[in-house]
Amino acid sequence: MLEYVDATAAKILLSIRPGDSIRRIAQKVDGSYSWVYDWIERLESAEFVRRDDGVYVENYAVRERCYDLVATISRSTAPGRDEAYLVPHFSGLPFAYTKIDAVYVWTNGGYQIARGPDDYPIFVRVDERDVGRWTAFFDEFGIPSTIETRPDPAEFDASISYVLFPHSDDWTREWVDGYPVVPLAETVDHMLDYRVNYEPALEQLAEAYDLDVDASHEDPCLRP
């Protein structure tokens, strides 16, 4: 029984979206494919999950108890930066990293700007209809969240926060190393709008994806 009380098992159960591949789950939880595969087999044998052209949660009572435990721990001990990129997966809601974080994802974590260890907002696109559910979710985890405006660090006793960007129209997302992110073209447009802040990252992406980023753009100060 207690062999299932494990951090990897909890992360797997909480991060699964119906039909996820094992590879995608492994990327989400930042685990090796073989390790996550072994855990999926164990969880399937206990009838917590099932595999049927993808992975599905089978025992939602267990998942909900894992959720309650992790949320309670988060309220007492805030997640670190790496964990903070995993937490939105626990909501079960669609999202994509955007703005500064779209650049962070598309450069494979190679470019950071305007953030520090004591003030680390994470920028997330969400469906407009889900905003209330998102704010309630982050409240459960004891993590500050704001709408479209970067929080004032003086108002929150927390280094990690989330900035939600509601979107009312249909929107697409791509996956990069387990991170859902707004499309590369949209990310590059954002970078070109604030080119003075993103020039090194533009060069990196231009080389990686054979992009033409020589068009003339103004260079205003960064405004996430």
C-alpha cells in the first residue's frame, strides 16, 4: 500500500491529461521515460490509471487525495522555480506559457529577463471562461496570481507568482520538452516588439529555426 506514497506517483497522477503519452507525462514531470514507464505499469496494476491509446486516470478518488495533499504542502512550503512550471499541469485546465515564458521555453531555458529568485512571475495564457477556476486553483495552492499585470513584490510574501492572460478566441499551443507554449511565430512577434530586450534570444532562435528576424521594429522598453 505505502509503496504508492511517492512523489513521482503523485506527480504522474496529477499531471495526466486524458490520452497523454508516457513520453509527454515524463516530460511534464521532468522524469526519464523508463522511470515513468515503470511507474505507469505499477499504477496500472493498482488500477489507479489505465492505458488505452494513451494514459487515463482510472481512480479519481486517489488522484483527489494526492491533489489535496500537494495543495496543503504548497500552502506551507511554496514550490521552487522548477516545480512552479509543473504546478499548472495539476489544474486539469488548458494553458500555454506566453510572453517572457514563451521565450524561456522556446530557447529551452536559455534566456531569462526581468526576473530574479525573489521575484519570479510566470506568464500563462488561459481560456477566458476558466479565469475563475484558475484563480481558485492557485488560491488552493497558496500561490499569488494576477490578471495581465505583473504583481507588486511588496504586496506578496512569495517569490513565485502567476500572471494570467485570458484569451476569448480559439488559440493554439505547441509542446516543447513537455511545456505547452504559444506558437513560435507569436513568440517571435512579441520579441520583435521589444527587440532591445530580446536580441540575444532572437539570434538563438533565428539560428535554431532558420528564421528571418531582420525586419525593422521599434525597440520600446520591456512590457510583459
